[in-house]
Amino acid sequence: MNAAVTRDDLLSQLTEGIRRLTTSEAWLAWMRTQSRFYRYSFGNTLLIGWQRPDASLVAGYRRWLELGRQVRKGETGIRILAPCRYRSERHGDNDDDGADLVETVRSFRVAVVFALEQTDGEPLTELPIARVSGDDPTGCFDALSDHARELGYQVALDSFDSPSKCGETNFATRTVTIRHDLSPAHRVKTMFHELAHIALEHGGCAFGARSVAELEAESVAWICCDAVGIVSDGYSFAYVASWAGGGDAAIAGIRDSAQRIQRVSKRLIERLADGESEAPQDTARATG
């Protein structure tokens, strides 16, 4: 991509990229990018993954300089969409209350970021979330259980009649039940899944919408597990294939689900990070 790339070019490429998210492999590729750049919008993670699939971190040119790294000469930047924000005053019902400053997004512009792999210089400090493998040494399950309780849900470990059932959320009794004999890492994955159902308000889903609800919850669990280093191989997201050939309706459905997945996975990952040190991706965040 060259410097003449416009906002309309990127929007066109996004539409085409969404059309391709109709196989399990393509969906997994997007989720891998989303797990690395969880603060970025669905659209921008799609653009980053398409232009630089090997990117582990991205930031603007000046931010890399601040971090002691230099973008190598001749490297081509990654084009994303950054919001143009405007502040205006909003008055309450009573003029005596004064006015609040309200920030709105009116349009988007093309912004350029570079991947860590395009830079040389000082090594970066570790990212805030520890990497784990097959276990739960950093206590993710306890932290997620506390979050469920903050949302008003009780958490219990129990057994299920079905050997394939790992967890369940009962919206009527406001309880989350996790299978007692799961491995620590599997408990974390299941808790992510159940918290996604809660955050996405899947309790009232009609029968025909359950497949989408499960796709969304499993996708959130995959992204969050990948972000904290829990191995997530072996997943299948066959439902996305049903969007293939669906035209505008399929694109709208994929975009809506992906945006919901991004929003919830970001919230859960940040909940685990618990406000620790800022990662380079924060400085180039775009929420288009």
C-alpha cells in the first residue's frame, strides 16, 4: 500500500475482508490478530492482519522513538482508520447546572502505524498480562470469578450429566456453574465463555439465534485465552460458513458479531490486566 491510500480505499478493503470471514480458518486468523490488538476495533484489526499478519505490536512513528526504537528506512506503514473527535458543550435541563464537554466522532481519517517487526532498537519491557501454558498460575480463574460476583452472579464448581458440558449460566437464578473436574486452564476458558454470555445478554436468545450466541461466546473465550497465553488449538467455528454467499445481510451479520466480540473481549482482558503499565498499542489506538 502506498501513501495515496484514502479512507474510501480502506473502507472498500474492509468490506472485502469481511466477505472473506466465512471459513473457520479466516475467522481464526482474525481472532489471532484481535487477541494481540484487543483494544483496536474490529475493522482496524482486520486491516492490520491483512497488511501485516506477523505484527506483534504496533505504534506510531513518534511513539516508537519514545520507546527507544527506530522504524527502519524503507518500511511501509500499516494504514488504519483513526477517529476524528470533536468536543462540544451539552447543557442540562437546568441552565444553572452549567455545560458538560461531550466528545463525538464525526468522521475517520487514514492513520499510519508500524509493527515492532519493522523497527530496531531497545528491547521492550514485558506486556502486562503474563503468558501461561495449560495451567492458571496467575489466578485468572479467581479474578474472573470475582468479576462474575461483581456482576451479581454466584460461581460454583459442580458436575453435569452430559460429559461434554463444561459450564452453564442460569440467568434466572444468576448463577455460573463450572465443571469441577476441568483442568485449571480449561476452567479459565469456560469462565471466559460464560462471562461473554452474560456481557452479551444471551439469556433471552431465541432458539434460532443460539448458534450465533455460541459463536460469539466461543470467539470471546478464544481471543481472551490467546491473549493470556492459554493454548487454544483445536477450535472450530463452523457457523461462520453459513454467512458465505449471503451478500449484504451476511456482511452486516459478521460485522455486528465481530464488533460485539471485540468489545467484550477487550473488557475482559483489561479486567485481568487491572490497569497495569501501558502497552505500545495504546498510543496508536483507533476505534473505527
